[in-house]
Amino acid sequence: MRKLDAEQLRDVARGAAILGTGGGGDPYLGTLAALRALEEYGPPTVIDPQELADDALIAMPVMVGAPVPLIEKFSFGPELETVFHALERFLDGRLTAVMSPEMGGTNSVVPIALGARLGLPVVDADAMGRAYPEIDLVTMTLFGIPASPFALADEHGNHIVISGVDNRWVERIARATVVEFGAICPGMGFPMTGKQVREAAVLGTLTYAEDIGRAIREAHEAKTDAIKEILRITNGFALFEGKIVDVQRRTMHGWSVGEAVMDGIGEFADSKMTVSFQNENLVAFRDDQVVAAVPDLITIIDSDSGEAVTTERLRYGFRVVVLGMPCDEKWRTPAGVALGGPGHFRYDFEYVPIEELNSAAERAGSAA
């Protein structure tokens, strides 16, 4: 076990925003909530998955809904503890730790804030290694671990606990509930044992996010290239550099859906890129050719700061670099591609690993 101080918390949120592929909520808001919890309750504890007892009981708190409403409806009040206790009442035993369902700007630190409040450790792992827009798009689904019981709560004291026949039905019922709860609210589910975490989760991702965030911070301090550091740590590719010339965004069915269009600059001056998103960036088209697609990671970076730009923050005129990074191997299995690949989002092309779509020169970050 280890403790996280304020600087490490900021590093986790900054790095998770890179892995969050434009989703998972605004990292600034999540960081504020985690820092407030640290001030009030002391430093949160991170536990290695190998330290969990086989029968330890773990569950995953998460913000469910569209990221745009989160900017105005900050759902980190009493409803976060309400959803924890609502879930625990349906379990055989007490929860001994919490874990992030995804590496995203806010959702990576939701368990940190809750763990600090309740005195529970946070597992150094998550269920995606990235962020996805649907509850069932987690590695737990690949290993047959049910989302149910799954609790949701709002700021008025309302809460609901879902028992679905499968994880897809939990997503459908939860999505309809979230719309009634104001398009964003905390949820909590996927109760599992320590043994199941070690088998099904993407391990070490909290530390991985912290490493990325620290590299960005240190690059800023040294006035060096943060983007090259990100590419080095993630083994990623610089897919494009350009200026955002159009953003189409709409909130529908509890998601933020749309696309960002960029005109190239520098070596990409004669090219155009379109990135389609559903909360998270799903596919990057360069001159109408797919250069990256889910389950691989696509992240839009501010050219000057090296910080991730989430989908709700995309604006006309931003100068950006688009990065692509390989996903965890669990997503590259046939079951993983079927669950979280292009077909799930109704694209009519097959998944091809990002390494096969891009060159070594792009990996070196020549666009940065």
C-alpha cells in the first residue's frame, strides 16, 4: 500500500485524461473533488491488486452520463456516499476496497475521492485501460462478471439499484435512469472478489496514469516536449497536427455525440482529420482513411500545453495534436474486439491494430 499526496493526485488525473480518450469527465473537476477529500479526510491509500485477499470484496464507483452536464452539475456531494451504501445493502459482506472502472479524467479519481471519505483503499487497476461510453464495455464483461447489483443516486436523495439479466441490460436501464437524474449522476456496481480483480482487470493503470501525468508536469517544468514524453511512455503515435475548424456536438440518450474536424498544419498541411466521438473518441479518419479506431486509444492534445482536451472542451480554433495509443491486450482478443471494437459502434470496417495502420516515423512524434 502507498499514500497519494496532492501532487500525485494531480498527476493521476492529468495522466488519466490522456488515457481517457477524450472522455471520463473533466479532469479539473475530478481533481478538485479528490483534493477536497484529501484535505478533509487525509491522503487516500492505493493498494496493489496482488495485496488483495482472494475473498476481498471490491466494487467500482463511476460517473454515469454525458460529460457536458458534469460541468454544471457537479455530482460529488452526498449522492456519492448514497450510491455506495445503496449498493452495499444488496451485498453479502462489506466492501473492502474501491476501483476505477476506467482511466478517464474524472472517473479515475472518483474512487480516490470516495475511498478517502470512507477510509477504503483504491485498487491500482481499472476495467478498461482507457474510457468507454457504456457501462458494459469493461473487461469484467469479457470474464463473465456481472454489473448487478448496480446502484445510481442523484442529489435529491433518490436512488435505484438495478438487477439486470446481463450487463447490456444494466447499461440500458441505467442510461434511462440517468436521463431522469439530470443526464449525469454517480453509479456503483460490478461487485467482485480480489481473485476476480487479478484475473479480469487491467492492472497497474493508476500508477501508469500517474507516470504519464508526472512526465507531462516535469516536461512543463523543464520546458521540454511533453507530447514526446507521452508517446515514449505509451508507445503511441502522433497521428495528426492541426487546427480545429468545426465541432458538431449533441447530447442524446445520455451521451455526448459528435465529431471534430481539423485542418492540418506543418507536415499535415495538405490533410484533414475527422475524429468521431461518443463521450470518448472512437475513430480517427485522416483524408477519409482510418488511422486509429477503438479499442485503441485516440486522444486530442493541446499543442502548447501537452494536456488532453476532453470532448466537451473541444472548440473551434484550438491547435491540437492527435495521438493514438495501443489498447490493453484483453481488448485485442476476438471477444474484446466484438465487445468494444468498431462493430459495436456500428462502423462498417474491421478493427486493425494501430501499429499496422501507422508508421514508425509517426511513433517518433514528428508531428509534435
